[in-house]
Amino acid sequence: MSGDQPSGKAPERTGIGVHFMYFVYAGVAVLCYVFGWVVLAVFLCLMTLAWLFAYFDDKKQGSTERGNPTVPDRSHSAVSGNSLIDLNGKCPVCSGKLFVVEVGVTTKTQIMAFAQNAKGWQENPQALAGHMPPGIYCRKGCCAIHTTPAPVQADPIKVEGPFGFPVPERIKWADIMRDGGSYALVYDSANNESVKVLLKVIGTDKLRRTGYRNPQLAILDPLTLEPQKTQELDWDEAAGLGKLLTPLLCSEYEIEFGGTSRASEMIRYLSRRGKL
């Protein structure tokens, strides 16, 4: 076996086998013998400070890793849907059971059964018909993590929504506009498109709002971010879009600008059909 191939065994120890710090301690002992105990006191203070810095640095790194759990990419896994659920365990938010949608593994019947019993999906026409974006979903509806950002064309995943607009996969940003009442939101679709949703307020200023106009949806140019295709949604379509966006509020990706709060406000008005 060549030296480049791992053997599976722990590497053998080389060298004299004595830790370097032993030499440091021996040197300090000699200095103390020559210069007195003051040197020892200074050395102990420095070692204590170094230990404290290392302790808090390790603690900070550990908390960062716990706060940002890595979601494994299983988009090319060949195991069954049930084993995927076992691997993922419980929801990180509510500790509930998870449901995995994977291309070529999860069946349309399984998706329909999940949608009929899962909170937040019981009124989703796309899910009830057996079509959901690939990802990991909480059965209580509090969390959704999409695992395949690439376009999905294979059955049983349906890329286009029931009303013809691109299915949202990740909310990029959301914020309130300068007029103090209108909202704008941009999401990435399952087709790798950037889609902007504009919800304009009806009223003279933010203190005299009477409602919202029908939302405008535009597909943005990937280079210039200028609108390429624009369409007006009716309120049934707007409500359907809101239901698809709701699970993405607890995605692993951060929502920029106004964040989750602004996105949640806009989705609420979409579901209310423009009413305050």
C-alpha cells in the first residue's frame, strides 16, 4: 500500500514522545531556582490568562456550531424515504416528527397523506394534489428546510404552482417601502428564478391605510435584476402564494433587510386578501 492511501489505523507516534510543555516547565523551574519565586508567580499568571482565553474561545465556537446545525445534502441519496426520516430525527424547533420529500423516492400518495394531516398544509391545494418542493418538513408546520436548490423536473415534484406562478423555495429579502405601507418581497423559485412580489397600499399615507391593491409579481432578469415578466395576481392566487411562502419563514436561510418580521407581515396581508 502506498503512503498516500489511508490504512484505517491510527498513525504511529514518532519522535522522542515527550510533550513540549514538559521542557517549558523544566525551563521555568531552572529560572525559579536562579531568579527566585517572582518569576514563577508571573509565569502562573500568564498561564492562567492563556487558559481562560482558550476556554472562552472554545465555548464560543461550540455555541456557534450548536446554533447553526448543518443540514446534510441528501438530494442524491438512494435510501428510502422512511430511512431519511429516521436519519433526520426530530424537528429542531418543536421536536416533532419530520417528513422528507425527495425526488424519485417520495411518492405522490405519501405527500397527499402528509398534507391532509400536517398543520399549515391542509388548505394547500398544491400539497393536497401531491406536489411539494424537495425538502424536510415538520408535521406540525413550524419548519421547512429545502435541500435541492437546483431545478426539479422529475415526477412527483411539480415546479409550477396551481395558479401558474413559480413555486417559492427560499425568501431572499422582504421589507416595507418608503411610503410606509407597501411591501416588497423577493424569493428564489424552484426553477432558479428570482421573483419579486409587490403589495401596494391603498391610502394617502401610512396613517390612513384602507387596504392593499392586488399584488404584482415579476420575474427578475438574473443580471440586471430588472423585471422581465410582470403579472397581477387575483386574491385567490395571492392567498395560494401566501400559503407557499409561510413554511419558508423558518428556513435555514436568513431573510435580508426587513427580515422574518416584514415577510410575515406581508404574507399575512396576502392571506387576508388585502384587508387590514
